[in-house]
Amino acid sequence: MHAVNGTPYDMVFLDLRLPATNGHKIRSGEDLGVFIREELPTTKLIVVTGHFEAAPLNRVSNNLKPDAFVVKGDMMAKDFIAMVECVIDHNNFFSGRIQ
């Protein structure tokens, strides 16, 4: 999994709600996140979701160890910029319902 020029991605934005692939090896955004972590361990992973139930959020956080994890409803445009800057500076960012 490399960019067009063969360089690994620096950062990936991942929505947890994704359709399954044709072969169903990847059934969700979480499955894709696991794949990204295995194939691109140094890539910054920012996970976004519309879900805010504690159990699934905890599972995803534990499985993916994202650099940023946000519930869409918690974010405004200024927060998005702050989140990206935080991750670029090698810090984690979690929105209100994730903390």
C-alpha cells in the first residue's frame, strides 16, 4: 500500500463505516485500519466515526491505537486543523466523547 510514487503515506484518514470489499477480506473501516497498521506501521492514523457507543469505541481504540480518534459530531473546522497539527507534532488527539 503505497502512494503513486512508491512513498508510504504520512497520514491516513479512516472512517469506520466503510462497505465490505468484494472478497470480504476487509469488512469495515476497522478491518482496513488493522491492515494499515500492519502494512504501514509508521503512518499516522486518524480515525473518524459517527458512532459514540463506549464499547465499540474502546475496541477500536485498543485494536488500532490511532494517533487521533474523533466522533464527527464533536468536531468543528478549527478543531480539525488543531487535530492535524497535533498529530503532525507526534501527539495524540481524541475528541470529547473518546477521552
